[in-house]
Amino acid sequence: MFIVVQMQAQISEPNSHKSFWQEDFSEGQIPAGWIVKTLNDSSVSWECTNQPYPGSFGHDQQAPPLASKSGGYHLQFSPGVKVDKNYRKWFKAGKWADGYIMTSAIDCSGKNSVVLRFSQNFMWNDWGGVRADAGLFAGVSNDGEHWHEYEVRNQVGSEADCPNPMNVELNISAYAAQQKTVYLRFYWRGIFAWYWMVDDINLSEAPDRDISASSLISHKESGNSFTDRDVFRFNVVNLSAVKITEPFDCYLQLDKRQPLKVTVPFSKSFPLGIVDTVRVEFPPVDMTDYGIHNIRFITSLPDDSRKENDTLNVQLFSKAYELGEITGFSTTGSDFIFDCHHARIRINFCRDDIFRIQMAYNGEFTDPAGNDIVISKPVAFVNVKYSVLGDYYLLKTNNLALRVYKHPMRFELYKSDNSTLVWKEAKGITYGQETVQYLQRGESENFYGGGMQNGRFSHRDKTIAMKIDWNWEDGGNPNPAPFFMSTQGYAALRNTYAPGEYSFKDTVMLQHSEPRFDCYYFTGESLKDLLGDYTLLTGRPFLPPRWALGMGDANCYNRGTNKSRNTTGFKGTTPDVIPLIADQYISNNIPRGWILPNDGYGCGYTKLDSVVKELSKRGFHTGLWTENGVEKIAREVAEYGTRLCKLDVAWIGNGYKFAIDGCKAAYEGIENNSDARGFIWSVCGWAGTHRNSVVWTGDQSGSWNYIRWHIPTVIGAGLSAQNCATGDVDGIFGGSDKTYTRDLQWKCFTPVFMAMSGWAPKDKQPYVYGEPYTSINRKYLSLKLQLTPYMYTLCNEAFETGVPAVRAMVLEFPSDPVCFGTTTQYEFMLGKSLLVAPVYKDEAKRDSIYLPSGQWFDYWDGTMITGGTMLNNYPAPLDKLPLFVRAGSILPMYPQMNYDGERPADTLTLDLYPGADASFELYEDQGSTRDYRNGAFTKTRIEMKSDDLINQKCEIRIHPSKSSYKEMLASRSYLLLVHQKTVPGRVTIQGERCRKFRKKSDFDAATSGWYMDVNDRNGILLVKTGKFPTKDNVEVKTY
């Protein structure tokens, strides 16, 4: 049996005159006469659908659609949907979700050879074990009863990802040639889950003359021990319609050496039969010069009618290959070159505190990432002093000292004194199929970064994956970034698209699956400094439009135009989103942000232009989901007015460069066709995605555990500058009234989030569970909208510095060892002022809330708490999110609105928490255009000086707004909420005593004055200033 599996996205089509039967399912139904047979359970059956595998337990994200050439409708068998987590019951009962689909009879008479081709995508698991006869089988029969089967998983293992598509070619001539009746069958057998998709089934005659350079059989891809007498052996297969009856030549080219030739001596008396294999062997060669070799094997059959399978290119890797000793040294400007036999190492200094190390095993430097990941570098000359000190070279700047040891080559990094260690290699870099750097871990060293690592933010003693594996669950890595930071004052960025793995054990091992090494190193005094340096090179996090801070709502509302049986979403058309969703937000008085009305494979849209206009009238912006590119984005943005693009895994799911390019294309698609800012959602991101896109965790099921592991996920993403990072509210599957409310609560204290309906028994709008949940959800969405100036300023800070809005405790308290590790993984700071401790269990309390040293206010009742303590049994009924404010904080707030821009923000509320001097620089701009990039924004510095928490004398100064933008307010009023227990003797505004009110109703009716509410949150002084020009200084004092 010989199976050809071609894993490219496209394969050569069989010659048109050779193809005699095909089925691409474009009619959207199983062809007439085909037989579908289900065993054990009638609800697990082959079907014809244009939807991918919808998701289930253990694999609850949608699968990517089958990327066949015809696309759209295909055959699908999805036992995972039915078996789900009940596979143990099935196993105990001795039942398996088996099923097959069989074609009607196909006439192959007159065909001397028959080749079966089809495209497939699948994923399977061995949970509960698999039957002895298990597999995914393509079969051929002449009578529909006796079958010859081909197992077509092609060594793709349990839970491993199949190439999409996997294009399969089977020469079935022995069973189909010259046969009047031929049946084909696709049979899922003896496996519980998950799915198999098949499309573009084709029968053709084999080419007249075709041999295939099939495989290298003498060497493994990796782990080889090269010698000076390696013998190469290859398999060559005859895929012709006839026997090969003459000799042909085969060539072997090893690296850049002269090719070797072997003649295979076939003849009429000694032919190579149809689908027969011949072994080709070459004389011994010396392989000891490199740890990596490029092999090219070529078959040369005269008049071969298919050339694309004549050549086999293979890269062979040794076991870990060490660089060895330094054999040469040279320098040019800020570049320092070291030779280690054939290998070459280049060190380049970008700045006094940033440098780059590259290694080329063959002396030829490459840069596959180009300008994709690192988009800008400092261009100033760096004064690097170098010297030779005994057994090492010393490269020294004003900020660092890099030692390069000679025997063998090894690096150590110190501060500029050349004595304070930053990091040192435990052994020299090794290369082969993977390149590894080995660092000695510091005694108390902690590590952060790695992009979005589900369920994790602090990585000491952990191993994290740097690869796209479509694992959306706890422990997965939906948006990795090959970047990490250390508490020892350094960070590293591997400039590569190669997947890898970082192990932060006693010996830190940093591995990527490529033979080259390319790493930028940053040194700094704080983690914030390191984030700034990292984003200086890779780009700052994007500044979202202000409306994007509101809640997003996604589903498909266009299924009425789609005849597929396997769909999600409402069975209507796009305009139905208005009465079904938008008007329901309004009738329930729910704050809102944007709607994605076509979220789902094959959904499409109807009357989009009028839908966008009507949603805008109701306070919603409109976005679109895309599964295959942005070809239509110009019209959708410029004519229809859409302002958001969510990229599906079907398009950018390959990650790496696909994700970088896809996000950039969509982002620029919005900006090139409007005056708006790009606003993109994506998954499978990489280093650099943060500059264009929201990253989210993928598709999961809502639960208490879902809430739990999402907290450190979002925290950790921020430590790789992924400022806008999130997961769907309460997942897209499962969920409940309580988990929805708890999940929404804490996500209101993150920059962006959305809910996705259509996959769970109940939809995911904030009002679907009724009371008390609707009111609680409304409360937190309203608070989020009021806190817009605080959140928007934090997003601008991320845009300017790389420091995220959602901050690990270690970012704000870098000297507190309690904050270094997982003790604080379920709490975070929103900016410098707010500490958020989400509730992630089904209980009305929260344990293990750590408050660092200092004074803290309970946001809800104003209780003062002295820090340096762990709170347990903190009362947290369903409507209460544990929320604390640091003494010495200023929280700016806009008037209550139901959507951004509903009314002018002409009254700015300042929520003031004395106890320490404080300042806040409020950032404001137009909110949706790109004018801010040309200086159209204002910054307003607000300061508070307070004696202490006992005397509570305060001085609040609002400085004149700096700069301007067209839409800025010429004047505004200020409402000050000063948290204090004592009633002041007097309050002055601009040095003049202002009126005291004894009744709250009188104060509310007045334009200026003050009122002391001793019963509100442990005491609040309310001060109205009246209206002042925003270019004026405003000063308020309490005595």
C-alpha cells in the first residue's frame, strides 16, 4: 500500500483529461444514492454541512473550517458532539460512535489506473482507549461488501493538529482499474472523538509516466549522529499507469557539494511495477563538518509527466551541537563578530541598555521575521568599549557589561560595574533542529511574559509553550509571545517565528525550533522600564477608540439566508438584530458599546448599510467577523460604516506571520478607508500583535473555573504588553446566571470585553437571566462607563509606555516579595489606584486578598484598611466585587451615560482618596479618529495634597489643559468627592469661601458649593466648583 499525503494548502490538479469523477458537495447535500450508516447511536451520523466542527467537552472551540479548494460544503462526522464527556459510559457499555458514508457505484471500466484524491481535516483522541481496529479509513470495493481500506491519519497523533487541509492521494488501481462498479467509503471506527471533515473527492487516471521521490529511509530528521561514512538511502515509487522498463538516474546533493549520481537499472526484463517501490543507495559521505545538513534528492525519469514529486528536500539535524571555542574575532562600529569554527556570532548594540545576539551555524546570517516583529530600533551611535580580560572578551557600555568567554564560547551579563550579575549562561548555546540557550536561575529570580498563557502569569518553576496549538483551555497558550522579563533586571525577545518552549527551572532553558539564534536583550531598573524597551522595538500597544471600552455583543443574525443544517445563531436576517438585541439593551437600560451581527461560519450579512445606521442611532458601533480575509473591507468600512473586525482562526489560525500580517491588513483596512482608528480582535497572536489587535483566549465554556483561570491569564498578557486582552463573558458554551454576573463584574475593570451568543442554551446578553442579575450587570456596566476617563487614560499610558492598564501586583509593588509569585494571581491593580479581587467560587465571600503596605479604602463602604495584610472571609454577596482604592488616589469619572458620547462630558467628577499626596494626568481626545497621532489631544494634570487621614486637610489643583483638539470642551464643571470622616470648617474655590449646604437636595440643585454626607461610605465631602474654562487653573482647599 502506498499513500501520498500532501500537506500544502494547494496541490497540483490531476490533468483534466485524466480526471473522470469528482464530488465537491456544492449542492449542499449528500448526493443521491449514497449510503450513510450509523452504528450504536442514530444521532452520530455523517452529514453535509458548510459549518466546521462546533465544539464539545475537551475540544470546545470551533474547529477551523476545512480549507479545501472548493470550500463551503463538505462531509463531516462529529462524534465528539454526542459522546462529549460521557465517553466513559460509552466505553463501559462497549459502544463506539462508529459510522461510514459510501458512494453510489462509480464506473471505472476502461481505466488502466485509478487514483483517489481528497482533502481532509480531522482531530481525534484516545480518551478511554481505542479499539484494536480503530482508525479513519478510506475504502474501495467492487461489490459494497468486501473492502480494501487505507488508514489515512498519516501518523497524526491523539489530540494533535492535522494540517489544514491534508490532501491525500491513493493509487487504488489494484482494486478499481477496469472495474464496472467501484464504491468508495469513509469510515470512522473505534474512536470516541472528535471530528473528520472530507471534501473534493476525485478519481483520475494515473499519469502515463510518474515516479515519486518518496522518502529518506537512512536518516531521521533530528537526533542524528553524523559520521565520516554516512550512507544515504531513499525510496522511489512508481506512480505511473504503466511499468517502468528503462533505467533512470537519481541525484543526491548534500549542502553545496557536487551532486552524486546513481543509475537505477530497470529494463523490460526487470521492470518497476505499478505502485512498486525501489530503494536507492548512494556511496558513503563525510557529514562531520556541520550539525545541520540540507539534503536534496532528485529522480530523473525521461518524459516524467509530473515533475512536482521528483524532488525531495530534507533538512537533517544532529543531536544538540555545541558552538565550541572562539576561533576568530572582528569589530565594525557597534557590531562585534565572533567565529566558532563554521559558526558565526554577531553582537550588535542598539542602545546602551539594549543589544542583540545572532548566531548563524554556517556563517550566513538570516532574518526570517524581517521587520514584522521588531519594527523600529534606536539609531544613535552606541559607545561600546571592548577589551580582552584573561579568558573573556568584555563589551562595555554606560549601562551594562557583556562578557564573552572563549573556551568554550559562553555569555555573562553584568551591570556596568562588571561585578553585579544580571544573567549568566550555564553552558554555551547549542543548535540543531532547535537552538537552546541555558541560563543559571537566580536564587529568588522570578519570570513573567510569554504572551497570553492561559491560567498563568508568574513562571518560576514552570514550562511555557511558545507555539500556536489552538488550546483555549487552562494551560493553553492562545497568544504566545517569545518575550520574557526577569526580576533580576533584564528581558529577552527572541526575534523569530519558530515555535519553542521556555523552561524556568533551576537551569532556564530557552528553546526555539530552528537552527539559528536571534535574541534582543534589554536591561532596566524595573519591569515597567523593560516593557517600555520591549515596545520601543516591537511597537506600542494600540490606543482603542473610546467607544471600544463599552461592552461588545456577538452572534449570527443572518441564518435565514443560509440553508445549512449545522449552524448557530438566529434564523432570521441581519436587520433582525435591531429589535432582537439593540432595542432590548435599550428597554433594559443596559449600557452598550458595539455589535458584531455576523459572528459565525457562513453567516454573511443582509442590508448591512441600513443596519449600521440604525444601530448607530441606538448607541452601537458595528463590526464584522471574517473567516477568509479582508477583500470586502473597503466597502464595508467606507460605504457601510463598520468600524471593527474580528478575525477568525480559519484565516489567521496558523499564527506567527499569518497572525501578524492578518491583523495588520485588517487594522489598515479600517484606517485606509475612513478617518477611524483600527479596532481588531484576533487569536493565535505573536510578539507584535499587541500593536494592532485585541487578543482573546478563544472559545470555552462558562464556569467558576473559567473565571478563576482567566484572572492570571489577563494579568500575564499585560506583562507582554498585550494591553487589550480578554475572554468572552461567561464563555461561549455553558455558563449560568451567577457565573455570568461574576465574570462580567471583574471584566468591567479591564479595557475591553464582549459576550458571544449562539452556542449555549441561553444567550449571553446582560439581561437574559432577569432579576437580580440584570440590575447587578447594569450596575457594573454603568460604573465602567463612568470610569471611562480613568480607563482611557490608562490605555493611552499603555500606548505611550507599554505598561498595561491591568497590572500584576508586582508591577506596582516591585519591592514586595509577596507579589512576585502566585500568591497574588487572583487579584490585580487597574492602574495605580484600584485593586480588583474577582470572586471565582460559588460563595458570598472572597479569601486570600492581599493588600500591600499602605492605607486602602474599601470602594463600597469607605472602610479604611491598613495594608501588609491578607484578607479572608471578605463579605462578597453576588452584587459585590471586592474592590479597594489606594490612599492617595484620584479617579476621574464622566457623567452617567448608556453609551460613549451620549451626552457631553461637561461635568468631570473627581473621586478623591486622601492619605497621601496624589497626582493624575487625565488624557482626552476626540475618541474615535486618528487625529491624536498628530497632537490633537489634551492632558490635564490633577493634584491632591493631603496632610493625613486624621486632620484630612486637602488641597486639590486642576491644572490648565495642555494642547487641544477640535472637539474639546471650552469649559466644564467639576464635582469633587473627597473621602473623609470629619466635616471641614470651610471650603474655598479659587481662594474664595464657597457656600455650605445642609441638605443634599439643595446641594444637588446648586451649581457650586459643598455638602458633607457623613453617612455615605464612611464620610464624603462633595464640592461643586461651577463652570471654569479648561485652560484655567482651578484650586479647591478644605480646612
